[in-house]
Amino acid sequence: VLGNHDARMLQVWDEAARGAGASTHHQAVRALGTDPAVRAWLQGLPLILEAPRWIVVHGGLHPQSGLEGTGRAACLNLRRWPDDRSESNPFWWEAWPECAGRAERRTVVYGHDAVRGLQDRRPATLGLDSGCVYGGSLTGWIPEQDRILQVPAKKVWTQPVGQRWEL
């Protein structure tokens, strides 16, 4: 599924193609150009994938309007509900209907929350972002076996912006 960094890359490519933007990202895109196949692949990624037993989204789903009421911004960026402005706001998955015993009966699999690591609240939700880029683990889920796999990162590539990462 399309994530916030993928969407940002597409935006930077568009801006750089118009000659706009002066960030190091824009400069890199201008210097390297873009591979049309990579760009087409990114542009073709869905915001949500659905199967009979699961739903995959990068950020989160609107806990009150459900799947149909979830917009692009929530799919890409949602962590706390209704927004990330206050740490007192609950995480979207804490308000998700399955957690409250309502309609949706599929596991919602999401990422976008590396600092908190693996968030296993199956069968309702499963947060797989375990901060590999920050020195955590790369985490995957095999739905047919309902099995989680983790591979430790070989190194720390970067630190989360504005946060301290602890293993």
C-alpha cells in the first residue's frame, strides 16, 4: 500500500519536474532523474488492500466512519484520533469498532508507528512497523498461518525526528 514517504516522493518528483522546490530531496531528484517504471509503480499503489479476513493500510482507518469514510490523509498518516496534536488523544486503533465490539470483523494491518514497535491486538488490529530503519526489526505477518516473523536490523540507519529510540 502507499505510505506517507511514498506519497512525499511522488510530490517531490512532481515539484522537481516543474522546477519547484529547493530541498536536498528536490536536488537529488533533479540530479538522478526518475525511473518511469518506479514512478508508475508507486503511483499505482492502492491506499487500502482488502481480503476476506484482513485489511491493510499504511496509517490508519477512521474509527467512526469506518473503511468507507477513511480519506487519503488518514490512510497515509493517522496515528492518534482525531489527530496527533495531543498525546492525550487515543490511538485510532483504540477507538476502532472491532475493539469496541462492533461491525468490522477483519484484522486491520497497519504500519506508520515505528516508535511504538509491534502492536499486536489481533484479531482487531496488528501494527507491524517495528522500526527497522531505527535499529529495531523488520516485521512481517503470514495471514494464512496467523504468524509473525521478525528479523533484527543489522544497523541503525537514522534516528526518529524529535523522538528518542530505545531498543
